[in-house]
Amino acid sequence: MEKIFRPNPNSFKNTFCVFHEVSIDSISGLKIQFDSKSGSKYYYTKLGMYRFSNHWGRLANSKWRLEPLESATDSKIKLGFASWDAFYPDNALEELYYLEADYKKKIVNYQHKNNPNYDKKAILRTSFETTKRIKQARNLFNLTSWAKYFDYEDLDVLRQKIIDQLIFTNKPLEDIKKVFFKY
């Protein structure tokens, strides 16, 4: 009989991880190895962890995000998978995070500096500063009232220019906007 793989429960404290949504068929034949008080179910394998849950984001002392499937499902409960090497250390003091924007989908998210895709161009920030910049970028994507003070031909181009400055510089948003402000 094969021994059940079980990681140390403390190994997930103060971590950041991006899970990728997978089909429910992925856990066929696996046994639940941990059932949290909040209703999340965990399945551990030698390759990584499956998490079946209706809540993602800030979890107690960790930040676990779910990247949804391209063809979104209506279900509130999602199954995500993350390999063991996708769990990175998290704390409030270090500059661990950078922003990524998808201008086609009009979304911005944060990533960890240990992510192998980090090209070292985006500015690293603390959790607090990252959260502040995400809110600013999301407002630029979702609102239009701010744009009435600017001279532009294409609002999406203006958004990208401003959001790029939020990602790649330490300039405050007000200073960034001054460059594009119509007088």
C-alpha cells in the first residue's frame, strides 16, 4: 500500500501562492486529507496541493489566489492546484510583490518576486503599498470620471500609460496624472 503524502501543516503559514483552477475530475480517486473549519478541503500529492473551496485571497496568515479557467464556471466552489514550489514566503515588511496588468481583460494582480516569470522590471513593494497601487489601477480600469480632466484620443491608451507608471515607477498617482493632465 502506498504511503499517503502529508506535508507539515505549519509549512503553509505566511505564504503567498497562485493556484490554477482545474477540473473536478483531477481529484478523482484522491482522499481528503484536511477539512478546514471554513469548509475548504485539501488533497495532497507528491507534486502539489489541490484545494476545493468557496473562498480565495487572504486566508488567516496567507495570501492564496485562484487563477480561473478561461471558460469560467458558475459554481462558487472552485478546485485549484498549486505545485509545492509555487508557495513563497510572505510578510508585511519586505518588498516582495510586483504588479501585472492585463490590458485586454482590464485586470491588475500582484505576483511574488520569487515567481520565475518576474523580469525585474516592475517595482517591488510591501503588501500595503501593493494593495494601494492595485486599488488605484483597478479604479483607472473601471471608472471613467477621472478621465474628463485629460486630453486624449483613446481612453484605453491613456489608462495603459498611467497604469504602466504605477507598475514601473515609484511616482505617486497624482504626479503621474500631472504629466497627462490637460491645462
